[in-house]
Amino acid sequence: LAARFLDFPFGVRQLFWPTILLAIGLIILFKRKSHHHHTFSGSQEITDEDYIDDVAIFGGSEQKVKSRNFKGGKLTNIFGGSTLDLLDAQLAPGRNFFDVFFVFGGSKFIIPADWKVRVEVTAIFGGFADKRKSISTSDTSFDRELVIKGLVLFGGGEIKNL
């Protein structure tokens, strides 16, 4: 309709998908450059199990984390999906961040019921939900928190505890 009313010399329909793909590409580029660096305090050494960095493009992955000092990580799914099982892991003290970026894909987080989880995900034509059946409010987990933040575009994510 904009082409009719504004008298554009070209078809807007022809530019829709290239504009969407260009926007996704720019988001990916600028997201990598402006990645938030989280400082980890304490004398414990960070191992590969303490921080997850996973990318799934046109595929998927399944990971089972057994870290005793889980710090978070980042997860990127483009036309793919992944499952992250954290039932055998223990969350590190303080706020721990997990950055997500899903485009036409999604992920499932299996997280213990006693973890304090805050979801700060922006969903555009998608969603992200905490579907844990019983969420504990014990006072012992308040010094440990997992913050899941990021962008979901035409995709989805969920948190479960089986």
C-alpha cells in the first residue's frame, strides 16, 4: 500500500525479504562487537564447563552440563535448535548471565527448580517461557541468580525442569 500512496518508483514487496535479511545480518554483526563482558570475581578457575558458548545453524546440539561453578554463557541458534541440561550443575554465586540469540530456531533449557531464574528476552514473532512445574522459593538460592537475556526472532525458547 505504501508504494501506491507514496508513489515509490520501485516495488516495496521486492525489498521486504532483503531488508529483513540485512537487518538480521546487522544484528549479528553488532551483537558480536558489543558483547557484554562479564567479570568473574573470586579465585576459582573458569573451565569449559563453567561457561557455554554454542552456535547451531541449520542443525542442533544437546549438552549436559555438570559444572560445580556454572557462570552462564551464550547460545546462538539460526534455523536450528539446542537442548541444554543443567540438572547436574550448580550455579555460581552472584548474578550469572546467559545471552541468547534465536532466529527461526529455539532452545530448551532444563534447569533445577530451586534456581532463581530471571528472563529478560525480547521476542519478536516468537516467545520464551519459564515452564518449570514447581519453582522453589527457598532462601538459600537468593545469592545465586541466572539471568537469561537476548533476542528471539521468529523462534522460541523454554525453561523446564522435567
